Amino acid sequence: MVGKAERAMEINGEGTYFQEGDHVRIKHTQEIGRVHAADGGVVYVLMDETDETKLFSARADEDAYIELVTEAAGTISQEP
């Protein structure tokens, strides 16, 4: 069985992308949520505290509004 940390992020020739099930943190507000769906270069994030859905670019880079959070440590992953 593949663990969540092993399947987090999608890497292809065009870059690194968030995918369904990834835990993410909004950099500006520190709110945490889970990617609920990914479609056409965007991800829909269901926020943990409010159950609100927010829309972000699926591309993971230093300019992204969201960042990957590892479940075990609750910290930001440094590797895509």
C-alpha cells in the first residue's frame, strides 16, 4: 500500500502539482485544508476549520499561495 507521503504531489515534465488528498496550508493565513479535487490546472481545497472550498493554482512553486503539509509532522514538506 502506498502511503500518503509517498503519493503526495504529482511531478511531470511541466512541473510539480498538488493532487487530491494532499494536505496544504495557505501561506498568507496559515489555514490548513485538504485538496478535494484537481481539474484543469486548479485545485479545490476544503478548509478544515470552516468547510469552505477555496480555489488555487495546482502548480507548486515558490510563488504558490499554498504549500504542502506532511501529515506525520504537521510541517511543511521541503521536497516536492
